[in-house]
Amino acid sequence: MTDPKIKTDWVAVDWGTSNMRAWAMSASDTVLAEATSDQGMGKLTRDRFEPALLAAIGDWISGPTTVVACGMVGSRQGWVEAPYATVPCGILPTDLVQAPTTHPDLTVHVIPGIKQTNPADVMRGEETQISGFLARNPGWDGVICLPGTHTKWVHISADEVVSFQTFMTGELFDTIAKQTVLRHSIATNGWDDDAFAEGLDMGLSRPERIAARLFSLRANGLLNDMPGTAARAQLSGLLIGVELAAAKPYWLGQRIAVIGSSGLSKLYVDALATQAAPATQVNASTITLAGLTAAYKRLKG
Amino acid sequence: MTDPKIKTDWVAVDWGTSNMRAWAMSASDTVLAEATSDQGMGKLTRDRFEPALLAAIGDWISGPTTVVACGMVGSRQGWVEAPYATVPCGILPTDLVQAPTTHPDLTVHVIPGIKQTNPADVMRGEETQISGFLARNPGWDGVICLPGTHTKWVHISADEVVSFQTFMTGELFDTIAKQTVLRHSIATNGWDDDAFAEGLDMGLSRPERIAARLFSLRANGLLNDMPGTAARAQLSGLLIGVELAAAKPYWLGQRIAVIGSSGLSKLYVDALATQAAPATQVNASTITLAGLTAAYKRLKG
């Protein structure tokens, strides 16, 4: 609940495919309250975004209120399409798009994603994490890795997003572990550091063998009673290894920051360390709010 | 239906995870009748195999009848476990295992699969296609590729299976096309030869980029209106290209036969042709029956 003595000045919203998260912010950019909702973009038709937002944050509104939102809320299937900026582009968003609203006190600004023409690539949401990280680390140059369902590697130089590349590694891991014959061989949780290291080495050194290594996990389960936890960790290492082999032009000899959930980020930091590539681990959730705050400040000028 | 004037001498059965196919054979190894069933191994508990078989071929039995079966029917979850032979091993099966039956005239022999200890690998069913191909091509040396859900590359020398390697390429294609974000970008059918060639080249030349290439299919759909048929063909080319990059020690400079369904086999033959590796395409269904016939002949000694 909002402290009734402190007025909400503006609202920060991270609105993804599956979930929505909102923060009530004071004029001095402190967090007054938080709200979450399972009404992600994927569940909403265009006219259901405003009701979903008001259901979550309605009691924070006691006068004209500005909302700044990032993520899939700005996609073609979202509340309003916020056309992509094109790399190279500044790390602070311009051209926020106003979403149609009916509530008299509500103004909603949506942050655009970023696209790259060649090779074709897109991001929505990560651009806000990037600007949040840069707001906290002014003038930082290097490469940001944002691991997740669709892991991004982003080259930052002179306060610009120069180029980026997306890897479907996280989604491959989930799909292979749950939807293929390997579901019989891979535990739903648990871990084995040595198996991860072995998979990582396989992926880095012989990435072309990926489809054979996958079947080996099955065969090792059948013939050698390989434990499901080891198979799970080796699959993760294999896929991250193949990704690191391809992303080498990004990370080799660069300053690296890894922004994401703590468990997955640590895997990337540890994997990069085996390649003599030290990386800094950054907590994703505080960084998203920093990015939304930077966008609000720029909006207010 | 069986011709009533000609008695069924024995029955050949190809019993996989999803389906079962049976042939009534004369004493001179001609096909008298065929039957198919959707009662694959995956749908049956151990005590339901005999009823499922009799439902399909019961009216062929008019006296003592020998059945020879290959495939997942011999797995641990099948009718009876037929323990794997271990490479290197002869191309004709030994140690067929008799399945428990209650019908007084029925004797069922199950062909064992083949395993490899290091790297760990298994096959069940393909060994029968291999012996069928060798029965028709005595003394053949070279490499057999059996494309499918789990594609096998098999090195044959001096009538022995020397080594083999399984690639999960077919299952990856199906799973990625249907169960990931790419389902929005990939047509359920249709084709584009140029897009296949492009994907093949990507996979062969830079296999480590696989997870990035996958996301590019999505981004090209969003940004460049890439047609779903082109995305489908490029995904197929990419995955086959990555496989060929890894299987190169198998096919380089070798005599190659490709045994499988005609459409998929042709993709492999065409892909190998781009690498100056000519391959012979062989029809899988007649080859399976030839392998079952070879096993029956050896059984009868």
C-alpha cells in the first residue's frame, strides 16, 4: 500500500509477455509501493491494458499521474506499438509513444524497443535495463550480456548501442529439457558443477556437435545411468558453451557486464571466467527501475 | 487379406514407438499381405503386445507361425527386452530374444538393437535397415546415413558395424518449429529451395551460431516479412548443415548411402552434393523388410 502522506508522483512499469510489475515513485525517485500482476501482454487484447493497469495501481492515483512503461507492452500486439529505434542509437530512449487512455488523470508513455537491420534482430525491455545500467555507470564502454529466454549480447560505446545479437539459448534449454525425448533423462531441478563444466567445454570446443551431444545425454542415461541432475547441468553447459563460441567477437578482450537473474547470470560469469574473460554481475530488477527512472527524467526534461 | 491358396510361412514386423507394420510372407519370401496398426510401443503395456499383434495379423495364422520383429518392441519398455549388441558387431543380428506368448501357434523373435560404449549411443530398428541394405548389396563398405527423428551415421566395414553417431536433428526441427517462439514465424508446410541452401551454408560454415540464427528467423519475420515457408526451409537447412559439419569425419571421402523417407533423404543427398560428397538414396520401407527377411533366414539357419 502507498503511504497516504506521500503522493505518488509517477509510476514505473515493466510489462512483459507473462507478467507486469509496477512501482509507485515519489518526486525524488524513491519507491513508495510495488505491485505485480499476472496480466502479461500475452493475455491481453488492446482494450484490456488500461483496466489491467488500473486494477494493479488504481489506488496510487490521486491526481494527474504519469506512467512510464517498458517491455512487450509496446509491441505490435501490445497496448500501443512503440516503433523500434535502430542501432546505432543512444542508450536513453527518445520517441516514447503515448498509449490511448480513458482515465482523466492517467498519461501512459511507452518506451520503444531497439532493432538492428543486418543481421536482423530486435529487443524490447532490455534497452531499459541497458539505460539503467548506464545511468548508474556513466560513460561505461564495453559489452553487456543479458541472459534469459532470449539472451542478448550488446556492444556499448560512447553512450550508444552499437550492435547486438540475440541467442535463443534459454528457450532451447527449456524446450529440449521438457518437450523432447530428453525429458526422460533430464531432472526438473538439481545441479552438478562438473557436468556443467564438461558440457561447457564440449560446446565451446566443438559447437557443431550439438545435436549429437544432445542424443548422448539420452544414451548415457540408458547405458551408463547418468543422473538426471548431471544431464540437466551438462545440457545447460553445452548450450551456453555453443553460445559463447559464437559470441566470442563480442566478449573477447572487452569489459563485460552480465545483467539478469542471479542464478543464470552466475553461470555466464563463471563460464566466461574459464575463458579468461572476467565479467561483472549486475542485479536485473534494480537496473530495470533505474532505466525507467532515467526515461522519466528525460521525458520531464 | 491373405490369398487363401497360399499359406503364410512367417510374419515380418516393424514395431516402432508410434506404429506397427506387418507383412505376411510366403516360404519363398514373397509378400502375401500387409497390415498396419497405430498400436505403437509407446501406447502398450507389456501384456498388451500379443493382443495388439493378433488384432492385426490373427487371420494370417493357420498353423505354427514364426514372427520376426524389430524396433522399439525390443526396448526395456517393449514386449521383451532384447539386450543391445555392442559395436563392432556383425551386420546380421544374433541373439534374437523370444517374446512371451499365449497363442499356441505363435512364436515371436525380437531383433536386438546395437549400442556403442564410447561415445555412448544406441539404435533400435536401424540395425535391421542396415542388414537389409547389406543383404541387397553384399560386401558393401562405406557410411550409411539414416535421417529421421534421430538421424544415424553408421560406419560399415567388412560386414561389421564399426561405429555410429546419432544426431537429434529431426526432433530439434519439429520441437523448434512447433514449441518455441518460432512457431509464429514458421509455416507448417511449404518449401523454398534457396532458403534451404542459405540455411545449409550457415550451418556448415558457422555451426556455433545456431542459437543466434534461430532468433534471426523470428527477427526476419518481424522486420523483413520473411515468409513462413522460407523460414521453415532455412531452419531445416541450418540444422542439417550443423549436423553435416559434425558428421564430416563420417562422410568425407567415403562411399555414402542415405536410407530414409524419400523427401528427407533427398534433402541429405542434395546437401551432401554441395560438399562434393555424392550419396546414393535408398528407399527405407523395402529395406526394412529385406532386413527382417535376412534375420528370418539366419534364424532358420
